[in-house]
Amino acid sequence: MLAQFGWNHSTVQDIALAKGAARLQNKLWGAIITWKYESPPYLDSGDAIYGQMVQAYQAGASYIMIFNFPELDGTGYGVMQDEHFAALERFWNDIVEPNSESPRILAVLMLFWFCREISDGECEIQKTRSGECGAG
């Protein structure tokens, strides 16, 4: 069950709908952050995405994902820019890692088409940005 953040929808309403549906079916729920605009920059700002991830975490999300189109306008890593990667890293370091004693987030994912060969279950951000996967 995923709450979809983007397209200028209310994140509070999207969380409530996903949480309610998940609770009704006794399932886990999460959030997927999608495009906000139909033209560049497509995604919301890094700070806004960070806020959406924190909001989902605080509401009890088990999964948080960012949808990233694989290639766009000749970029090597889709619509995500440095500020989005920084938001992911900040979320991991500030929110997920300090709570690792009692983990609640099962996954923080970036959806990339080229991240297919992962040797030990992890794909570093630096390598993902360059289009190469693997543990580092």
C-alpha cells in the first residue's frame, strides 16, 4: 500500500488514505514521492522531499520511495538532482540511522532502471548516480 506524494496533492490526505486501507487489510504501508510538475524541475525541492519523507516516517510508513525516470534530457541519473540525493542522505543519517536499534523503515528506495546488479543488497548513491551498481 503506497501513499503517492506529488502533483500538489495533500500529503496528509494521502497518508490517511493509505494508512486506513493498509490497516483495513492488515498490511504495511509506505510512500512514493512522484513528480510535482510536468516540466523541469519535475520533482519538488530537496528540502520539500526531505520533509515528505520525515512526515511519512513520523506517520508510521514502512517504505519510502522516490520515483525517478531513468533518463531525461541527457542526464545520467534522471530527474533527481544533487539536492534530492542530499535529501536522501540527510534522511538516512538524521532519521533512520539514529533509530537503528528499533528499525521501522524497511526500505528507502530510489527507483532506477539501471540498478539491477547489486552484489550484497546495497547500491551506493554515488555509484547509482553514475549508473553503476554494486557495494562499495
